[in-house]
Amino acid sequence: MQIHIVQSGDSLWNIAHTYQSSVANIIQANDIPDPNRLVVGQALVIPIWGEFYWVQPGDSLWAIGQRYEINYLTLAEINQIDANQPLRVGLRIYIPPRQRRRAETNAYIEPRGTTVSQSLLNEARAVGPFLTYLAPFSYEARRDGSLQAQPLTGIPEVAQASGASLMMVVTNLEGGQFSGDLGRDILQSTAVQELLLNNIIAETRRVGRFTDVHFDFEFLPGDQRQAYNAFLRRAVERLRAEGLLISSALAPKTRADQPGQWYEAHDYRAHGEIVDFVVLMTYEWGYSGGPPMAVSPIGPVEQVIQYALTEMPASKIMMGQNLYGYDWTLPFVPGGQYARAVSPQLAIEIARDYNVSIQYDQQAQAPHFDYVDEQGRSHKVWFEDARSIQAKFDLIKRLGLRGVSYWKLGLPFPQNWLLIQENFEVIKR
């Protein structure tokens, strides 16, 4: 795979010619709605075997080999050049595909209302081959130990057809919000916990494709830290006897004593010891009610992961990743208008329709742009593209993490799944 950034004057024909690909393949890979209207700064994934590199001033074959993790003599042989001669600036070097590493992937899927929409099922069907787990969100734990289920119609069948297993997500949601009081009531009653675990086991047996039970208890009071750890230990004892894995979602902390109700009850070290793996919620730095910024800037994401690595092995860490961006109306006013969520595809269409170029923030490793709408209002959009996702995949590989977990299906991002296939051999359970 090659990532190409559209420049002024580019056309799909000359891009395809440059990379020895075809216009049809590029359109299909990137789901381009109007091939005649590319956006300057837009990242395109070029579906070729391997990639090309053009020699820059100061480059050496050895340095290029180091960058792409391939022996410089092998590069010389593949490209039929003399390894002992200086490289000509502008020379095109072919880089063969790098070896993929095994990894697990997960995507949450959140039905709305009482049914699962056909469009959501279609997306799950399309991306299922690239998933270890498909995670319906969510089963809501109740104060009496019962479970409030969401609709599953079609989801188990889609998972089975694509070889993905199901992750059973259990939350302390109440009235659409994470409830600390609900969490406390459950964690303070052994009897309620036993009923809850009985109901979880009964549901996994009924559905039949769950391989993991995933606890996403958020906004717990800080004094419930030890109680939550004890509950997870009890859950492990019951659920592993059923042949199930157990995992948990963790708020993005950078130190053990990080203050705030979103963080205090999440004990990274204990979770790392108790559960089979964790999902770090490494996104929402830029969020709908906050000021415009990248949703998952790579620096803060790595800071959270580096802290997690001091508390648990890399093999237990799945990096959380957003499949969306936000469109903020400016000026930002705290408590004012919320930003709207946009898919990467929609973000590109907005830039195209308002004839603005896409910029790329090297520090955040994220694309963004500004535009003015028909009412004269200024907007700021931050989103994800092939570059930002590849940067996260490089981080996963460099740190040896278990894999990646996506929030959430429903906002199309076709480039992501192509890059999953390019970078990882997805483990199936």
C-alpha cells in the first residue's frame, strides 16, 4: 500500500500512472464519490503491492533501508542499483511489503432503538474479515443484577460469516449516561454481583458466539476502586470456567493517582493482573463539548500507553481508536453548541464542497481544515485519515501492543480497513 497526498493539479489518472495502479482501483479503495474533484491535501491509499520512495537530498540506501526495516543490499538487488554508488535525487525506489505482525482488533457496534439498521449490518459485514471481535454496545447492568439487552438481530450471523467472535460489553449505563451510583450499588452487593454474573453467563450460552465479556464501568466513585477490582476477580473465576475471556475498558490515565471520577476507580495495575486484556480509551481529547483539537493526538495517546506499560505487559493492551472526527462551529463557547461528529469520508466531502485544502498537523499526526458555511459561520474540522491511522499502527508495532479497538462502526472509513490488512495478520478466535 502507498499513501499519496493530493497536490494541486493532481488527477486520478496521473496518480495511478505514477504508482502503476489503476483509476478504478484507487476509486474503489478510497470510496471516492466524484473522481473529478479531489481535495488538495487529501490522503489516498493506493492499493499496490509494496510502495515507492523517491530519493531526497542527503538520502543513502542504508538510511532508506533503516527507515523501512529492510537490508540495504536487498533494496539494491530489488531495484537493480549499485549499493556502493550515491543515489540520484528523485530516483524512485521500490520498497517490498513489510512482514505483517499478528494482532487482535475490535470494533464496537451500537444499535439505536429497537432494531439493528441494515446500513449498520452492512458495514459490520464489510469489515468483519478485519476483526477479531465485534462488540455490541451494550448490555446495561441493573441494580437488581439483571441485564438490559440491546437488539442483536443479525449481528451474530454477520460475525459468524466473517469469522469474528462477539465481545459482550457490560456497562453501568443508566438513562443514557454512565452512573456512578448504579456502579456503587452493584459493587457493594455480593448477591447482586452473583445474579449479574449468572445473567451474563446465561446470555453467553443463549447467543453462543461470545468469546469475551468486556466490562466498561465508567464514572465510578473513587472509593469503589478496590470493590471494582474484587468484582473483576469474582467475574474471572466464574467466566473462565465457561471458557470465556474477560476484558475491561480503562479511562486514559497517565499516572496511578490521576484525580477525577473518570479515573480514580480504574486501577491499571490491578486490571493488568486480573483480566485477559484491556482497552485503553485513547480518544476524545477533542470532543463534542470541548474546544477544537485532534480527537486522538498521537503524543497524548502514547503518554497513556507508556504509563500503562509500567503497570501491565504490552500483550494485554489494546489501543482505543476513533473512527470519526468533529466539525466545530466557531467561536467555541463552553457550554454552547456541540460539535457534530463526522466520518472521515464526510470530512473530505465538506472540504471538497467548500473548496478548501486539508492541512496536516505533524505534532498531533492528524488532518484538519477550516471553512465558512453559507450563513457566514466559521468552522474547524479535525478528523482521521490514512496518515493518522498509519502513525497509530506504527505505534502499536513499535510498542508491541496486543492490537486496536475502534469506537465505533457507523461512520465509514474505508482506508482504515485496507491499512489493517496491510499492517496486521488479524487473529481470529
